[in-house]
Amino acid sequence: MLLNYKVVVGGEGGGRWCVCGKVRDMVWTRAWRRWQQWACVGAAVVVGAWLLLAAPCALLACPPQDTAEASATNTDQSSEEYDAAQLVCTIISFVPARRPLESRGSPQLGDNGPYSVVSNWLPAARTYTVNESVTYTTHTTPEMISHVGELAVRWTGPLSVAIFVPRSDFCLAAARVAHLRACGPPAVRERVTWHLFWPRDTPPGADWHQVVEEDSVDCNDDKTALVRGYRAIKSLPYPVNVARNVARSAAPTWFVLPSDVELYPSQGLAEQFLGLIQLVNEEKEVRVSSVWPRVYVVPVFEVATVVPLNKEELVHQYLQNDAVYFHRHICAHCQRFPGLADWVHQLGTPGTLQVFSVVKRQYPYHRWEPIYICTKDEPLYDERLSWEGLQDKMTQMHELCLRGYNLVILDRAFLVHAPGIKRRNKNKAKDDAWRDPFVSKNSRIYDQIMEEMQNKFGPSEKCRRH
């Protein structure tokens, strides 16, 4: 049957009716005619409403009302957070630093690069000679400064910390560092040295030649506890490799452990490592002394609730599924190292650091991103890459492979992330959509760096690109 989509007027005995769709050869009753009349009226109302309301917005791309309201709310909230961050610079008491301070360019990009660096902005009370210990080098934004207190308790050597301080983040960082030094563990004041860095087009919001007067700190009232930082509000990219290089370059000792601020070391790691180095220098650890160049890999784990002090405690949690190697569930290749299963079941001798194995970063471990103890002479991290864009350590690891580095995996030494085992979110792709522009930029830079390395070192079948 065919539908005839036109208005038809007619009726029997003088009655009038209309239809919108008439079916040929169909017998029309009065009830059916009445239904068709109301159907036409209803359709006309719906179409008219759409023409008046929906069509203009469809053509002009009007935002949904709730989206517009949400956008206005977010804008108001960001404005209030920015005002609160700026206010910090006016309510804290600054005093001049005790020593002359100078700014310079970042370690890799130099004075012509986009970053300014102030080394030893606030030095530790204790000084170290170059071979006296191992320096834990790390970096942070104002939001994560509190982790340095836990690190200082666990690490018995010096700590070198770089802080990213654009605009009001300088004031926020200065206040939180002062609070940690005045109210936190004594080891913070004793062993932690702080450095500053910022983009030259976004300098600190106050005079960086100053520090906070620690005598004025009220340990019972942290006025900055709920303040959100400038970088977070403005969504500035975090130049993580600048941070790593700043902290490493300013370390007082020859050996350094470049790591992240949320990674806590096993007990006694610094002094135990020096004991191992003595054996290497005496050629009593032939597996190590016979290879060069080399770095010393510290395996990384994450735990559910309790951070272990030694390998016995870590292995117990691992066997109970309360600990896994770092990023096990979100980036399986990133920290899975050769011989992991054997490492877990080989406890070694308590109180001493031993060599588990000596390996190369080659296929199938060419995507491995180990954290390791090294000297200040190893290749720097490429400062063109951001944290948000991912793959920020891959280029440095690729260079180590091309240079023929040996990776000495340490036994009984480890790092543990602050409690909480990360798992892949089902909505990860959607939740990480904000990263897309940064990932795209990092990918372009990564390809450029790989091409530069190939031109410098030549092609390599053993050192595969990620």
C-alpha cells in the first residue's frame, strides 16, 4: 500500500475531515477521521515548537543550558581559586635569604632556553663532601611538598629538591617549605636543600631573593592548606625533565638517585650502596667492576596500605597480593624488570646490598623505564618533554642503550610509591582526553629526538625505539 502525504478534505453527508497520510483503497470511518484530525494537530504543534526553539540553536550551535551554567560555575570557581592563590603572597612574612642568589638557565637548554633556575635557594643545615653519601634528587609542585618530610625520614643522605614556582606558586611553595622545616621532621631542615625554577614568561609572583620567616610559622594553623596552586588553576604543563635535571645537577655528592617525590626508599639504602661501591672499587664484585658504563637499578613497587622498610616486609606483602611492581595494572612494561620473579624469592642477606644481575635495556625490555643510582655525569633528561605528554624518560633511556650502558639490578634495595595500588580506569580514554594536546606535542618532539640520536650514534638493531 502506498501513502499519499497530502492534506485531503472531504466527507460524507456534508461532514468535513482531513488526513495527513491517506492509504489508497482504505475504507474511512468517522472515528478514524477524528483520530487523523487530532494527529495532524499534534504533529503541527511538535513541528512548530521545534521550528521556534530547537532549530535556531541547532543552526547557531547554542550550548545546552546546563553546560553554559557549568562553564560559568567553573569560571567563577577558577577565579576564586586564583584570587586565593594570589592572596598567599600578601599574608606571609618574607625575609631576605641568608646568601646571595642568582638565576641562570636550565641544565640542558641553558641561558637561551625558556626556564630560569635558582640553585640552593634554601640550603640544608648540614653539608656533605662529594663522596660522603648518595643524594636523593627529586622534584615537586607546591601540592606535593609534604612528601619530602617522609623522604627525609627514610633517606639518611642529603636530598636535593627542585620546586616549580610560576607566579603565586612561589609564595605557596615558600610558605609550605617553611611550615615543613619549622613543624615537620628535623631531618628536613638538616638534610634537604631546595631549588627553584620557572618559565621565564611566568616568573614568581614575589621576590625570589626572599624566604619565609620560619619563626613566624604557626604549626597549628597552616593557612595555605586548602589553597590550590597557580599551575593547577591555569593548567600549565609541568616541565618534569627540567625539574629532574635541576635537582640532579645541584646535588652535593657524586652519586645521585634521581627519583619521584612519592617514591619512598628502603631502609638504609644510601649507606648500603656505598658499601657495595667499596666492594666494586676493590674488584671484589667482579660482575660489576668488569663492565662499564653502568648505572644501578632500584626496583620500584606499589603497596595497598603499608610502606615496607625492608625486603622481608615487601616480599610478605607481595605474596599476599598487597604489593605489586610499580604500574603493574596501568603500564605493565614500564617497571617490569628482567628476573622479577627470582628477585622476589631471593631474599639475600639483611643489612647488605647485593647485585642481583647485570642486564642491557634491549628487546623485550626496550620500553622499560628503570629508576637508578648513577653519577652526575650520565646523560641529562631532555627538557623539551613535559610530564603531561608522557614518554618523558624514554629518550634518556634510549640514549643509555645506544651508549652501551649496563644496568646493574640491585638486590634488597627498592622504592615504594605512597600507599595505593593504581588500577586502570574503565573510562581512562575519556578521563585522559585532556592530555591529548600534550601527548601530540611530546610525540612530535620524541620523533625529533630519535632522529637526532640516530644521526649522532647511527642506527641500532639492539636498541629499539618505543
